[in-house]
Amino acid sequence: MLVSAKDMLNKAKAGKYAVGQFNINNLEWTKAILLTAQELNSPVILGVSEGAGKYMAGYKTVVGMVNGMLEELKITVPVALHLDHGSYDGCLKCIEAGFSSIMFDGSHYPIDENVAKTKELVKLAADHGMSLEAEVGSIGGEEDGVIGKGECADPNECKAIADLGVTMLAAGIGNIHGKYPENWEGLSFETLDAVQQLTGEMPLVLHGGTGIPEDMIKKAISLGVAKINVNTECQLAFAAATRTYVEEGKDLQGKGFDPRKLLAPGFEAIKATVKEKMELFGSVNKA
């Protein structure tokens, strides 16, 4: 059964580790992540961007697939199904479809409007037993057409949003989506520390987890980050393994063209990537 991300993230924050949010793009992705979480006895958050939700034929399809897998793969670790970078309308659709967690990305609105919309969603999420993530300060790079330069959030704005009763907060600390450019300046730990001091117990979220050096990840966790989002890294691993399979001509041998065989190396590559991240984040055996 899907659960809200609240308990798993509160435990992570108190225990100084982080739970990974791994974005799903299709059945293979979902199955690889769930099986790895179960094998490592780790809680996990399945992230779905609005674009991925559309690609998978809609939120109800995603909910049906995930609930089916939890049952048939006998998954017992805590699993949250989370809308990533949701619009206000997207959040409403996911509440209706049966997600257990949502993110409202109001970072591009003026702070007053971000506050007003977040307030409404806090109440709706609470009524449905769901967790709610809010964002302050845009995350750099591009995700589904939302572009940000990696600005740092204003700690006082973070406190204003945190005080509304959201479950977790994504604060921009110089992190970006996708691959990091050569001239990236690194995470702003000063910003993170200031946000943490004002928001107290609230679990903080690090977006754009792909490509951040391990020592920075560990430092961010020590400063209150309890949820780290990973997407690009799994996509790169999947693509590289699939490329190798095709370049070696394996799709031309026997029934090598069968999608179950063609996608198997990519599937295993996702599992390996997720395992590596769960070990780094410290969530192994924390289910």
C-alpha cells in the first residue's frame, strides 16, 4: 500500500540519512526501483513529473501500475508515489488519481501567490493523508519546460512557506537539474544552513541529485536534507547499457529483439544506480 512520505522523511531527518526519490518513466523503471528498494530494505519515493505522467497515459494509469506491482512483487518497504514539480492543477489531478504525495512548485509565482496556493493544498493534502512538498527559489536547469538558473532561496521565504504546514521543503541552494556544467560553483551550504536553522525539524529536499559529488551529498544530509531526487543518472545508465547491447549486435542474435531482452541490460543498470544511491544516502535497512 502506498504511504505518505511524511514518516519516512521525519525518520530520515532525525537519523541523519536521506530517502531517494527516483523518477519513473515506464514499467521497467518502476519495477527496477521497487525491487531494489525491497532487496536493500530501504524506503523509497517514486517521482512522476507531469511530462512523465502524460507519457505513461495519465496519473490513473501510473497509480494502477504502481499499486499492482506493490501487491504482485510483494513489496513491504514504505513506498510513496509523488508528483514532481507539480502545477496547481496537476496536484489536484494526482490527489484524485490516488497518489500518496505531491509537490507544488509555486517557485515561479510571487511569494504571496505561492503562499496562498500552498495553503489550499496543505489542507487538501491533509484531508487525504498525503505529504506535500513546496519549493522556494528555483532549481537550475530545465525540467519539463521549467527553467531555472540555480538561484539560492531566501531563508525567510522558506520559513514563511514551511510555517504553512507543508511536509517537506525544496530550497534552491545552487543545485540544478540534468548534467552539471563545467563552471558549476557547487552547493551553497551557507544557504542550506540558514534555511535549516529557520525551518527546524522540517525535512529538506535536494533536487538535481545527479552529478553532485559524494562529499557534498553527505554534507547536505548532515545539514538537514532528508530527500534527494535522482532522475538523469538512471536515464544515462539505462541509455548506456541499451546502447552497448545494440552496438554489440545482440538484438540481431536469436530473439534478442524481444523487448524483454532488449531492455534487460538497461533495467539492470537502473537497479545498480539505485543501489549505489541508496547506499550513499544511508537509507539501506531503514525501512
